[in-house]
Amino acid sequence: EDLPRLLPDMKFDKFEVEVMAAFLEEAHGRHTVQRQIDLAEQLGLGKALFQEFRKELEVMLDLFHSFDDTNTGVLKKVEVWVALSNLGLLPHMDQNKVVMLVM
């Protein structure tokens, strides 16, 4: 329900607000860590790779999904080209582009 309506006269001093903020920050941290662990397990990452990239996992997965237009869980060549182009990673030399096209 609407918390302000239920507790109209409740007030918190600075210490109580700091304790609540610390609690929420800690809870958010635990939730973030659990999401990262779940994602690493889903992707089949080993411990070393997980430890190295744990903070980037969600960003990388979101980025992958943003280019997976067909929602298949794999990128088609055209989706890879769009991703590389958007990320500024297209090869500059035509011979490198040809190599990538035949991959």
C-alpha cells in the first residue's frame, strides 16, 4: 500500500537514514552479485573468467541482446556487421572486410 499514507507522522533522524541507506546499499550489492553469478552459470563461464569480467557481464549481455534482432540467442552475419558498425569496429581495409565476410 501507500507507505506515506500509512506512516504520516514517522520521522527518521540522520543516523537512522544512514543505517537504512547502508542496508539498502548492501542488499543491492548482494542482489547484483547473485545476478552476476546466475549469468555466469547460464553462460558456462569458469571462475577465473567470471572473476575477471563479473562487472561487465550484464552490460555485455544487454549489448548482445540489443543486436540480436531476431531474439534467437545467436547473431547472424548482418547483425554482427550492424554491431561492429555501431561500435566503430568495422575494418578499414577492404581486404579485411572480405575476410570477415567469408567467416
